[in-house]
Amino acid sequence: MGYVLRVRLASFFTGTATASFLGLYILYKDYKVAHESIAQQVKSLHEPLNRRIFALESLKHAETSQHVDATK
């Protein structure tokens, strides 16, 4: 009787450990997919803003250059 109980307990804990590992693996993969998706969304928002800022800085630099040339 003791041997059968030990075998059943070992089988139960092996199954529990396997299910736990599988669950953690699935959660990790889900986290990575979500992180990549959010990073892609932020990147798609960030690039146009960078272009706009660069264009505004270029205009400001051009206006400053024209202002300096006008004062000379």
C-alpha cells in the first residue's frame, strides 16, 4: 500500500511540475508577444513625431539664418 501511494504522489507531483512549467512558459511567450506589439505601436507613433520635430527645427534654423543675414 505504501509503495502505490508513493508512486501516485510522485506521478501527481510530476504532472503538477510539468503543468506549472508549461503554464509559466505560455505566460512568458504571451508577455514577449505583448511587449513586442506595444513596442511596435510606440515605434510607429514615435517616428512621425521625430520627423515633425526635425522639420520644425530645420525651419527654426532656416529662420534664424535668414534673420542673421538680414541684420548684417
